[in-house]
Amino acid sequence: SRAGSFMRTLFLGACLSAGVLARAARVASSAGVLARSARVPSSPRLFRSSACLSRMMSSNEMPSTEEGWMTVLSPDQFAVLRQKGTESPGFSEGRPGQLEYELKKDVGTKYPQEGAYECVGCGAPLYYARHKFASGCGWPAFYDGVPGAIKEVPDADGMRVEIVCSNCGGHLGHVFKGEGFPTPTNERHCVNGICLKYNPQAVQPEEVKQVPAALRPSDIPK
């Protein structure tokens, strides 16, 4: 009946509202953990299987509010990409389900030579596989980004330069220049692993230079 259909609609709407509120509470709790310890507690798997095809969100598809992003990202991802949180050093490699942990398990190395790393929020390609190198800093490091994919934003205090996804504005980490790394750019994009997903099927230009994954200790700036 029409009355029964109306009641079912009200019930479904109430369930949806409750789910959004519960998700918001989880995000607030995660942000609190980040504020206290600069550490992300957990996150879903951040690795694309070879059977999964890449797709980048268009501006029309992306959420227009932070509440909308809560429905796209996990609480931990939201805390980093939308609230500028930071992983603890070694988090990406040491925790099951995280980017570098899954790379070592599924590919056998943290430095695959094919594919690309995409924004976990919108799917935009950010770094080619051969951009990644061993910096010894505790976070995934890249010497360059996909042309036009990374936006640099100086911090208000002028101490550091933030890097964000040009497509969705998600916080990635910071870029450091002139540290003396033996790479083509002498730059280090220090990126939170939780912001990235690896896509082994992504096409990488042949001219992207490979950096030895295992830099000698003397190669790493002190």
C-alpha cells in the first residue's frame, strides 16, 4: 500500500542517517588519535589487484563537502587526506593491510618497477613506480610525481611545503628539496602510505628513470 511504502522509506532514511552519524563519530575518534600521537591505527588494504582497473573521479563525481568524503574514505584515510594527519614512521611497511606491507607480500618488494601509485581518495595517478626510492625516512618516498598531479602548498609558518593531490586536494605529505639524494631531481616527496594505492596495470613512460632501491648508506644524506 502507499502508506506501507511511505513507512519503509522513512525507515530506510533513518537507517542511512544513523550510519552517517556513526561514521562521523568514528572519524572524530580517529582524528583524536592522530592529534595525540600522530599515528594512524588501522586501514583497509591499499593495493590494487591486477584484475582491478583504474578509474579517476571527475570533479562532478567527487564529494563537495567533508561529510561527503566521510562516505568515500575510511576514518583513518579521512583523518590524513582531509584533516592533514600524519602516519608514524614505519607504519606503511609494518602494518598488515598497509601499502608497503602489501607490496612486500604480494610483489616481493617495496619498489616494483612497473605501474603507478594512485590517490586513494579520487584514483588520480600521482607517482610512477620508478619514482619511488629508499630514503631511509620511514615513509614512502618519491623523487618526482606524475606531471601536473601534485600541487605544492607552502605551510603558513614557511618551514615546510605541503603536497596535495591536484585532482581532489587530498593531503599527501611534504616535499623536501636539496637534501643531497642521488636522484634525478634531488627531491624527496615524503608521502603518507595510507594516501596511496598501487596499480600494477598503470602505464609508465619509458623515460622515467629507475633509482636503485637499495641506496648505499653513504648515498643517504645525514
